[in-house]
Amino acid sequence: MTRPQPGDYPPFYARYVDLAPEEDVAGAMLAQAPLTRAAILNFADRPDHRYAPDKWSVKGVVGHMADTERVFGFRALWFARADPSPLPGFEQDDWMAASDFGTQPLEDLLAGFEAARSSNLLMLRQLAPEAWTRQGDANGHPFTVRAYAHGMLGHERAHLQILAERYT
């Protein structure tokens, strides 16, 4: 599948797409899995660590990654199935306020992310080639399926960068 083009997503989403330059996004997701697991488990001895008092804990970051993976996957499926109904946005800070990630073991949060990724990966691999360029509206912006696929990987990598740069 070809990489997303600028018209496949709004400009603010480029930060995620740019972090997933591979043509074979499914293969890149598979290759990323052990790296993500290792990076997150580096914090197993300090899962509640925050780099600043008002920032998310490591467990919060992993829970957010799982939530976002699920949302992006749902949107990709919605658009792949050519449903014309627009989808709402989601405010990550509101979702975090309503979560209980801090009470859950890091390994469980990681398993939740991995399960969501595995499910999304299977879904993406089962799409017909024409489904990848189908477009829909999410939060008032146009997105294609291929933009969400690359965005899933890019979002993961963005948070791994933040963990590596700010949490260590």
C-alpha cells in the first residue's frame, strides 16, 4: 500500500504520519511490537513515574496509547466500510480523567495495547486494496484508511520517543 498523501489527513496529523515512513505499514507494525514491549517494560520498576507533576504517568501513557489505538482502528474500519456518517472527535485529557490506568498493572495496560494492535493489524491485512484510499470525516476533518494505519504506528512511535526523552 502506498503512503498517505497530504490530502489524506489534516495538517495537524502529519506528525504521526511522518513517524511512519514505511510503505508496508503492517510489516512495520509487526517489527515495532518487540521494540515497544521492551521500551515500556524498561519502566516496570517505576510505572507511576511522571516527568513533571502535571504530566501522565508511564501507566497513563500506555493506557492512552491503547485508547488511541482502539479509536484509530475503529475509524479506519468505519471508513474502510464506506460508511458516510461522520465520526466525533475525542478529547484525550477528558478520557484520561475518566480512566483508572493508575490502578492497573503496567503489564495489563501493555497487554491491552498489544491486543488492540493485533486486532487492528488483522483488520488492516484483510482490507481490499481499494479500501485503503476510502475517506471519511472524523472530528470535522477528512481522513483515509491509509492515513489512520500510518497514524497508528506514528502515534505509538511518538509516545515511545516521549518516554525515552522525558521519562528516563
